[in-house]
Amino acid sequence: MNTMQRLVQTFVRFLQYVSPQYAKKIALHLWATPIRFKRPVREEAYLKKMRVEKLPVDYSNSLIYDENYARGKTLTGDFYDDSAKKYIVTYHRGTGPLVLLVHGWSGRATQMGAIAESLVNEGYGVLGFDGFAHGDSPGKQTSMLEFVYLIQQLAKKYGPFEAIIGHSMGGIAAGIAISRGVKADQLITMGSPATFEFITRNYMENIRASRATLDFIVDFTLKYTKSTTADFELVSAVKKLDVSGLIIHDRDDAEVEYRQALILKEAWPDADFFTTENLGHRRILWDVKVLRRISSFLSEKKIAL
């Protein structure tokens, strides 16, 4: 646990004691607001090899959300403000069969640079993007359903895809997008949560929120997005898929427990399963063994097709 997380936990606990309603709004705001981490030096080398573009998108909150429902329930009046969400930053490299890379919450496309490098060396083309409120794309708040929307827009312009590879929340968005009609021959998930229950419980444990705050977050999220829990679950999406799959998860992942991978595998028995150790949640993105497994999986399935 880092210093920032401890401060957030202390702040939320204090607010729940003195002003439970305000604490709920703070927790909701944090829930919807990813952290833009600085791009580390190791990713700069990958960035220099990519063609970076701004892709215009025709987006408005009304496509996903019930904005009337949110009135009076959020911390600020510009919650999920869509005024800046006119484009996303995309990253292109290679010219072969196209693989879409989808980063996770508080991530960015260049996090998957080692995967892109490996795929290009194998003859694939690669497309990545920064989701709204992530990396170099605009926005302050976002949701996984906005990622699904962006994948759908990218599919209209660049699809169909040879494969989609999603890390963490990106794996959920990828699976849901394919279940809703995006064309891809293969799906690879990396450290992805399987259930909505885990996502919400994990978030609330991280900020030490009360059960009442958790219930508020869940109720708001489902009503605001006009959704059910299944609309946020990879475990539900994979049951609708007719694509080849590979589940990659590290046994020592401290952010998304390994049990989530087992739950996902049970729901998706035809998917290949690859377990790593001592890599955690992010090092799987550049581990050589993982890169080789991704390459071999894509090659095997391509031959089979």
C-alpha cells in the first residue's frame, strides 16, 4: 500500500464518520476518475516507433448514461463531462493482420509496448489507443462502457481484428465489445477481473469504504448506465463468444486475485489458460515468457483457422 492510498483511506473513513452522504459522493468521484500516471522511460522507446494520431469520435454521454438520474447525486455538476471527448489518441505500428491492444484502468496504450513490439516482429499490425481520461486522450471521468464504445468505433474504422488483447479492465471491455458484435478471431485477457462483485468489492476495500457506500456506488452505477451487473462482467460476456481465447493471469497478482482467472476459465472452458508466477499485475505486460505464449497462441489459432 502506498502513501496516497493510505491518505485516501484515512480521508474516506473520516468523512464516513462526519458526513456519510458526502463520503458517498467522494467515493463515487474517485470510482469514476482514473489516475494519469507519468509515462516511464521504458515506454518512450516504444512510443518513438509508433505512428500517433488523434482519431475524432462522435461521442456524447446520452449514448450510455441517464444524465437526469445523476443530478444531485455527484460531487460536481460536470461529473462525466463529455465536452472534451471529441477524439482519442491512437497508436499504430506494422502492416500485417491487425491486433487491437486495450489497456486497463489508469493505464495507457504504451504500457503494452512490449507486446506491440513482439507482435510487429511476428508480422502483425498493431493498434492501441488511450481511453478517455487516460494517457493523452481528453476527459476527466470515464467508465468501462466508454471503453466498449471506443472499441466499437475503432472496429468500424479498422476492423475486423485478428485478435484483441486486453489488460485488466481492458480485457473486460474487449470481451463485452466482441459479445456485442465487434469482429475478432481471438481474444486474450491479461490479469482481467471476471466478476462485477470483485471489481466493486476490491475498490471499496482499497479505499476502506463502508457497506452503505458500496451499495450507493453499485446502485448509482447500474442506474446511471442503464445496465445490469452482467453488462460489466467478463464472466457473462465470454459465454456469448465464438472466438478462440487465451486467459493469462499471474498467481501473485495483488490487484486482481488469481481466483478471478479460475472463475473466468470455468465460464469459458474452451479458452487456453496460462499461469505465471512472481510477475504481479503489470510485469506480465513485458515478460518474455508471456510474449512468447501470446505469439504461439496467435500462430496456432491462425493455422487452425
